Amino acid sequence: MVAYVIAWVLIPRSGATAARPAPSAGGAARPGVREAWRTVGTELRSLGGALRPARVPADGAAPATSAGRGPIRAADAVLSGLGERLRTPEVRERARRAVDSVSTAVGASIDSVDRRGRGGDRPT
């Protein structure tokens, strides 16, 4: 399952190289560490919301429940629903944005540690 999710996130779309941000070079501005990790939180909340199953309609017409079907069938239904949501372009884009934001935040954190280790900001 994890490999499936990773593959959906990492397999490039056609024309994806132009849409993704380029890694920062020496003098390129990177967001601050806190700002970068806040962005990660925002993107992960957005992705989590997209992965949640649809809510029960207000009219009380509940979809078929897993009651009486057994735990294996219930787990299969949940994972199948997750797989269906992962196939939608919107969810895949949110997953890619979340991964990109994690990458940016990790890079900003490493840069910050590097600057501290060198005794200050690097000359540009």
C-alpha cells in the first residue's frame, strides 16, 4: 500500500518538470524554516481532507456499512475507497504539493543547521 502511494506521488506527469520548483542554488531564496514547516502542515491537512471518505448525507440515507461484513471485508472496502480517491487528479496534485513542501522544509532545515555549524550566514 505504501509503495502504491509513493508511486502515485513520484511518477512524473507529462510536463511535470516545468511545474515543479527547481532545487535552490547558492543564492536562491528559500523560505524560513518555520514558514516551510507551516506550509508542510497546511499541505498535509489539505491532503488528509481529500483522503477522508465522504460524509453521510443529512437525509439519513447512509451508504452500505461494514457492519456484518467482517473485518477483512471492511478493511478491503476502506482501502479500495482510499485507492479510488488516490486516482483522482486533485488528490494526486495535493500529494505532490505535500511532498514538495516536505522537501522544501527539509532543505531549509538543513541549510539552517549548516549556517549554524559555520558560525553564521553563508556569503552569497
